[in-house]
Amino acid sequence: MVVNIDKFIDASEAGLLAGGFAVAPVSWSPEVVQDISGPPTPGVLPASSINTFDHPDASTSGLKFEFTVPENYDSGPLQLQAVYAMSSAVAATNNVIVLNVGAEIADATGGGIDVVTYAPATLAVVTPETTAVARSGVLLSIMEGDFAAGDKFVFLIERLGGDGADLHTGLWQLVDYMVVYDGQVAPSVVVHQVEVFSDTGGTPAVPGTKANFDTLNFEEGSTNEQKFQWTIPDNWDGASDFHIRFTYAMTSAGGGVVRFDLSGDTTSVNTGAITSLVQAAYLIPTFADTDPHRTTVIYAISGAGRTAGDTLVIIFNRPSGDPFDTHVGDFQLIAATVSIGQGGSVAVSTETDESYLDHRDFRIISVSGVNAEQESADFATDFELWSKMDSTVAAGRVDVEWQGRLRGVQSKIASIVVPVKGQSGGPTPQYQIKVYVEGSGATNVFIGSVLTPETTGVRSTVTLTDADLSAQPTGEGRFFVVVEASLDAGEELRVGTPFVRQE
């Protein structure tokens, strides 16, 4: 008889463990998107081979994609972000685009389809004043409890270029969407299967088959070229290189060597720059048969200087007439994979906190005409303790600030959830969330910090993760979460107490 006894790990045992499943941000990017309006037009980022979907000003254009919540989902919200650039530089305050963002959820357990809870709603996004590549803040947050592993989503995103509040005259050049969630991440190698290959300016590979498998044939005597695009996920370990392998077969069994030349480009969501990858040549010693085989690593891209959210495009071709390419058959590409390291070797820790920040202060920026006060909780409605700010003058400004501090062996702010509530109807109070950490002085480290209108009159939450912060606290580990309210006469904004996870 085998008896399986489940047992909880208590705090005294947790520190002795050297592995297990850590919980960390995981992200996924769609390779297949479909038009829902417009449609947006295919494009590339300037001076690069990185593909984009270009959404113009003055018209509506949009895409949708499907996503199934994976089994490694642990807890917390599901968040939609975008990697993008604008085709032209537009200065504030005209650097605003308007998106219409929503989602539908197919409940894999209950069987229903929810098209109401996250019905498409407009969102104003303040873009960079340059053409630099950027990673957006959260465009849509699906709350924990509204979904579970196995549920299927359809995300729908449009640019409402004809909206009166869409002031940017350039193209919104979408590089990628990212769905981010907290998942169980064990230290391991993760393999990304490339699903979509694109043509370049060169001669494309010839579509073919191997049994019932689709192939791209790089013909002997012709320089065929293809590319694929991939975004570094949030579950990358932050240090390992990216390794590319091919699965292939040859059309003839003569044996010999096949040469591939590889190059590419990469974006940086930290700096906004586009840079070229190192060019490399790789010789593949083939087998004396026509069976499928997998190469060793044919291209290694250094992880140094990379950031989750950076997009890479890999270009590869089989040069015609190269003396090192001795195989007389065609190279049939069946699949390509990118291998990365995920997670880390951090032991289970008892130094994780989740709590509300309890030290709050109001900073009055406008000398007169603005007011800030603490409201009592209304248990019957929002169940929230609101800090209320209002104005009787145009262009009023008042900030609400909370202080926090890491403790013990903690090294980072893992997430910040800030509730906000504006007014429905005509008033358009605006707010901007900023994070200041010890060691960075008066520099706001929230990468996606934008001035955002809040007009729904309904409680919503803004969630930041450590990926949204350009730096973490040093020294004594102190930090501030600040909400700046920009209010005209008659406008008011309510902000709830930030809920922070520290690790």
C-alpha cells in the first residue's frame, strides 16, 4: 500500500528549500492576429526589418487575437500591454492616441461566454514625444476571479484615429502585444516554437511539404531568405542568452554541408533605440538521408543589455554558390525554436509581504482652489477607503503620496495596485502615477507613467509590476507611490490606498 500524505510547509522549513515553483511575471505574445476594422497596414520600423501593424490617424483600425490561460497561471490579474512606436514625433499635449480595448472570455468550466464585463471601452494613451520604441502601461486588466486556467480570451484592440481626443497625427506602429500574468516559474529552459515566418526583401523560400508537414524550402542554387519576429517574455531569467535551432530535412540523401547567414535587429523598450544584431554564418553538417533532424544552436544572441519586452527579428538565408555549402539538395525547414532560461535559483522565502501602504500625505501644488481630504469607507458600494481631491479653479494640482519600505532580505517591489475613481459624464479629471525609490532621487522610475483621464465614475485599478519600474530601492529600501491629480474647476478624483507586494 502506498499512502500519500499532503503536508503544508511551515515557515521554519521554507528557508531550507532550494527549489520549488517560484511565482513571477510571465508574458505571452500572439503570433497570429486578425483584422477587426480598418484594417491596419503592414509596415516596418525605420531602418530595420522589424514588422509592425500601422494604425493611421483619422480612421478606425484594429486587431484581435486569442489567448488560452495556461496551467502555470498562479494568481492575480491578467494584463494586456503593447510594444509600439509612433511614426512621427509629436510634442505634448498632442501626443495622445485613443484606443478602444476589450475582451471576451469563454469559461472552460462553467461553459458561458462573458462579453459584458470587459466590453470594449475607450482609453487615452500618452505616447512618447519621439519615435522611440516603448512598452505601454496596462491597457486592460482582467481581475483575478473573473477567469481561470483553461479559459479562452479574445482580446479586441482598435485605434480610434477619428476620435476628437486622438490628437497624434502619426501612425501607431504596433510591434507586439503582451499578455502578462503571475505564473509558477521553475528554473528551467523554455522553448518558444516559431509559428509565423515572413518574407524579406530577398527571394522567399519556396513552400513545400514533407509527408503532411509544411516546409519552407531553401533551394540549392538560389539565395532564399526568411525572417521571424519574437518578443522577450517577462519570465526570462534576465541573464541567459537566446539560442535558435532549426528542425529540417533534405530533399536528397547525398550528405554534405549547408550554410546559413544570420542577422537581424532588436528594439529596446528601455532606451527606445533599434540596433542591429551581430551577423553570423553557420555551417550545418547534414546526414546522408532525407529524414528530419534538429540542428545544434545555429545562432546565439547575447542576453546582455536586453529587457523583457524587447522585440527581436531574425533574418536567415542560404547563400547561393557559397563554396562551403556542399549539399546539392534543398534544405526543408520544418520548424524553428528559440530557447531561453526562465526563473532563477532563488529559494522559497518567507520575506514576501502583501499589504496596504499606511503612511499617506497630501501635497498641495496649487496654492488656492484645491482641496484634499480622507473619506470614510462606504461599505455598501466600493468597499474602498478613498482619498478625495477636488478643485474650484482651472488647472488645479494636488498630489497624494504614500511611503513604503522593503524589509529584511527583500530586494524589490514586485507589484503595486492603485484604485482610482473619477466622475461620469462631462468632467475629465486626470491623474498620473509616479514611483520614487531610494537611490534614484527625484527620478520617476515608473516607465509607463502617463497623464490619464478618468471619466467612468467607476472604481478601477492600475497595476504595476517590477517590469514597469526602471529601478528598485537601494540603501534602506524606502520608496514612495505618488498620484498626481490635475483638475479643472468642478472636477474631483478619488484614489484608494496602494496595495503593494514586496519580495
